[in-house]
Amino acid sequence: MGAAGSKLEKALGDQFPEGERYFGLENFGNTCYCNSVLQALYFCVPFREQLLEYYSSNKNGVDAEDNLLTCLADLFTQISSQKKKTGVIAPKRFVQRLKKQNELFRSYMHQDAHEFLNFLLNELVDILEKEAQAAKNDAETSSPSEKTANGPKNPQANGVKKEPLVTWVHKNFQGILTNETRCLRCETVTARDETFFDLSLDIEQNSSITSCLKNFSSTETLNAEDKFFCDKCCSLQEAQKRMKIKKPPHILVIHLKRFKYIEQLGRYKKLSYRVVFPLELKLSNTVEDADLEYSLFAVVVHVGSGPNHGHYVSLVKSHSHWLFFDDENVEMIDESAVQTFFGSAQEFSSNTDHGYILFYESLGAGNKS
Ligand SMILES: [Zn+2]
């Protein structure tokens, strides 16, 4: 590992970014789904900085109990405070905690990186909300608050909470979608908002993220068994529905639905479709008219031909160069190599490495075109 480290250092030479650390993560038996997502999150700089800040201001807490948030913060702190610039770290505590917490991730079977990312972000939010609630209770009663750590999950349905707490996880990843339904009998438009941490997009052969996003926001007609209950008509009616992005997130995470259930086969199949993801993305299906510009900084890649086996690696942009993380190994890659992960234009191709989760950071509003 020393040799690999020095190879990367040599490749970067005096371009090695000041204060940055490039560490591979040890694999504990099929934990590449976890490693690949952790690297993408580590190089999500605003998220990393806020996590490190959270950790340094909370580590002196008396009743600091291990949870996924503290384990993640501890891992990121370990990486960022290494004396060496490159090497390998074992995310043992984090993986142990993850397996303890969720039986889904306990087996040695191949896991889904997107499911893991989703679980992790929701878990971090839960922990931060409980901490904020406990702090509030402490302040209100000034008596020791009741421990709610192992209590039941918030039983309230989505959107019922009076004042949803906005944590730094929300500030980074949360966006709001609005689902507009127009009744075709009375023309009443009903808008329902829902929050998201990532967008899951259906994909088509030889397409692009822009076209997938366009399909995502295209108008759909609800009819036949799928009619819409219109409150004004007080009955089921045909309606037109469309999804738009009401509040774009700072970090836009796009999940490509490459694993599709094929009814005739009775199982999931991996779609190796070619879906072009640009380095700079313009988001145009928003409620506001202005195009928003995003820049790609990480890609979680699924390697393999099927959904139940395979491997995950990640591509990460740090400062102005691209790195390839494959568990313990870290290498520099050329920016042009990113396009080799778009997918295959032919159904049977020897290329089985495909972009699966994309991470874009907002650059703000662009020029209206
Ligand atoms: Zn109606």
C-alpha cells in the first residue's frame, strides 16, 4: 500500500492539493457498496466540512453514544487528519455499526449502493432531529430528558410535522418536488409537494440525463384504473399529472434505475443502456424559469452484468483532477475517462462498468437561454 500511495503522490507531484487526503477503504467482504458511497460523500466538500465541524463541536458530549453519525464523523476525521497524504483506512467501526443497525446490510450478499445512501442520509437526519429535540426538551424543562434513541420511529406521516427541522444534511441534499395534477373535468390544479434526497430516474437506451429528466417531468395522463380523486368534483376523474422541481437541492443526487424487474423473467435485470451524463448539467425542469447549473463531482459505478453480483467503484473529482477509488486502491484518471462509464450502445457488450449514482453540485443560476 505504501507503493500504491507513492505512485499516486508521484502522479500528482506538486499538484497534490494542500491539506487533501486520498485514502482507499478496506473491504470487509462485499462492502464495496458502502466504500464507493463513502468516497463520494467524503468528496462532497460542503457535507464533509459540516460533518467535521459537527464532530469537533460535539465530541466532548458526556453521553456520546455510538451511532452512524458519530461513526461516519469519526471516519472522516480519521481520513482528514492522516499525516500521510495517501494510504488505506479500515472503516471498521462504521461498517460494524451499519450492520448492527440494519439487518439488510448484515449479510455478505451483494448490496445496493443506492439503498445504502438513502438509508444513511435518512438515518443521519433522524439522529440530528433527535438531538435537536433532546436539546429543546433540556432547555424547556431543565431536567434530564428522556432517552428516545431506541424509541419508535416518528409515527407521523410525511408532511404532517408542524415545523420540520432543517439540518445541515437537508441543506446539502434536500430538494422539493411538486406534483401538479389537473382535473380534466373541472381544470382544478392540485399541487402536492414532496421532499427528496435524490431523484430516481427511469432510463432509456442511447439517452442522456437531460432527456431522462425531461421524461421525469413530462405530462402523464391518469385514466382507466389510474384515475385521480378530484376534491372539487368529489369523484374519480381523468387528470393530467406532472412533476417539477420546486426547490432544487444544493447537491443533486441522481440515481439511474439500472435494475429493472422484468415480469416475464420473474427477476431483476441490469440495464446496461448508454446514458450520457455531462460534467456540467443544466437543470431546466424547475418551477422557476432560470436554468440551474450543476457540476459533476462524483459517480458511483456498478461493475458487472447482473443485479445480484458485481462490484462498486467510484469516480471522484477533487480540486481539478479525477480519481478512481476501488476499495483499497486509488488512482488518478483522465477526465475523458469518465465517458467510458456512460454505458453500452449495444445490448451485449464487454463493457460492464456503468454510472449508477451521480453527484452534482450547484453552481447557481446560469444565464437564461
Ligand atoms: Zn375536478
